Amino acid sequence: MKFKLQASSRAKVSAAVMGALKMAQMAEMPEEEFEKFLKGLESNRFFVLLKAAGAVNLAEFPAARYAARRYAGYGLKLSGGGLPELADGAGDLVALIQAVGQEKFEACFLRDAVMSDVQRAEECDITVKDAERLRDFVDRAFIQAEFEGAPEAPAAQVYSAVAGIELENGTPVLAFFHREIWKGRYKVDQEKLAELTRGLPPAERAGVEKTVKRLEFADKRKTTLYRALEIMLNIQAEYLVSGEPGRRRPLSQKTLARNLEAHPSVINRLVSNKSVQLPWGTEAPLDVLLPSAKQVNLERLYALAAQKPDLSDEGLRAELAAAHGVKLSRRSIAQYRKELSLAAGGRRPAESD
């Protein structure tokens, strides 16, 4: 009897481990791959049987909306790292792209490599200097993608765009890119499921139960990502409305996992290869909405130093505390200044410390 109990316990643990692995694998799927998985699942004869019996239904996500990606299809990976301008919606480069407009930006900078900067400036009604800046930015983006894709380079991080973030009456809202994924949640009617399986042969029953389990994993993946995005939009609303990176709030994956009551490894897999289109049109990894406290403080310090370049470390420390309620040591300020390659400003009161 004791052996049977132990074997039963091992079986339960094994099933739990296998379930966790399947969930993690599904969480890591890019949106395009997950969409194909769902189409295959819904064409499965067991799914058709479940739906016909009323054992499975689709329930709409609340207020789900859809959008098309703005700059898809030209090989320019705006979600790539190393281009800090992309996260800064208040930056003049983003404002310049918006002023030029999507159609002319694509025609003059993404498609046509023959035009001169003077021609681009005339066509887009901007200065030649601004045309040079935009062309340089696009060149850097393409060069970065080229080097990332070189065989001798480490494998490039590939991001899968989930949704665009739009502003509605000053509030960030989601507009999904993959309608087939976000058209609804799978709801299982347990009574009708039991009624259906009761009259099926063992092999058919096993097929139905396996399909239901896959539906449960798929639904958990959908709802976890949906809730994660909602939390991120709520926490980072000020940043998304203003476009100022310094207005982001610290939000770790561990904190997000705790709020979602999910395992941190699942959240890590879920967000590590996903991206969103920010309100100002650029695409960025979800990590932009999950900054560490240090990243946020670096952004805030950079903004303060840019506004008041003559401030000493002590002055910056006082400004940071007054503006954001963040109390850092002067040594931390000096280290952050070094990391940001900011020259020391004002007279540093090192002698009186």
C-alpha cells in the first residue's frame, strides 16, 4: 500500500512537471507560431466534436480591438537593441519621423537608397540636416540587423509583435495584431464534456481529453499575456502618454509574476521574445515596460543632467530626491554619471564630505 501511494505521488509530480514544461513552451511561442498552433487545434476533429456538443465555446476578451503594424515588411527591426531613440517618445527623432509621416518615411528612407539627402529633404519638407539624421538612424538600424544576422555573430534576438499601444482619451489601450489569437477565450462546459465523453470509446475519449488539455494551456497562455499587458499599461501609463523614459516606473518580472500568480520562469519565457508598438509608432521589446529601478534612475538622472548640466553630484542627488522621491548616495550618483558618460558638472563638494 505504501508503495502504491509513493508511485501515485510520483505520477502526480511527473504530470505537474510535464504540465509546467508544456506551459513554458507555449508561453515562449512567437505570436505567429501560436496563431498557427491555434488554427491547427481548431481544425482538429476532436475540437469540432467538442464545439458541436457545446462542451467548448469562445468567450470574447473584454474590449479587444485590433490594428495593423505600421512599419512591417521592410526588414527594419525597430525592436532591436542598441537604438535608445526608439524608447523615447518625447525625443526629437521620433517627433521628426511622425512629422514626415509614415508614407513619406517609408518611401524616402526605407525603400529608396538612391535619393540624396537633399532630395529627401525636399520631398519630406525638412532640412537637409534632419534628412541626414534620419538617414543615419535608418542606416544604423539596418547595419545592426545585418551584423546580428551574420553567421559568425551570436544569434540575434527575434521579437514577435503582440499589439500596438494606442491612446484613447489620454489612456493607453491595446490593439492586437493577430485577430485569430485574441478573438476570444476557450470556455469548457464540464457538464457537457462529461456527457460527451461518457458515450465515447476509450481511444476517442483520450483524444477529446488531450484536446481539452491543450485548450486549457492555450487559454492560460492567452489570459496570462493579456493580464500582463494590462498591468504593464496601467503601471507605465505616464510614460506611454508622455513618451519620456524617465517617467517609467520600476517593474520586475518577479513582481509581475507575483501579481499574476504565475511562476517567474513562465513569465520570463512569455515576455522575453515579445514586443509592442509604442504610441509614437516605434516597436520595442516588452522589457521597455519592465525596467529595473536602476534603469529608471539612470533615465531620470540623464534627463536632469541634460536640463541642468552645471549641477554637481550633490545637486543632482537633491534634484532626484525632490522630483522623484528617490534617495541615492552621492557615490551612487557619481557611479551613474560615469555609466552615462556624463561629465562632472559644477563644483563637486568632495572636500566637505
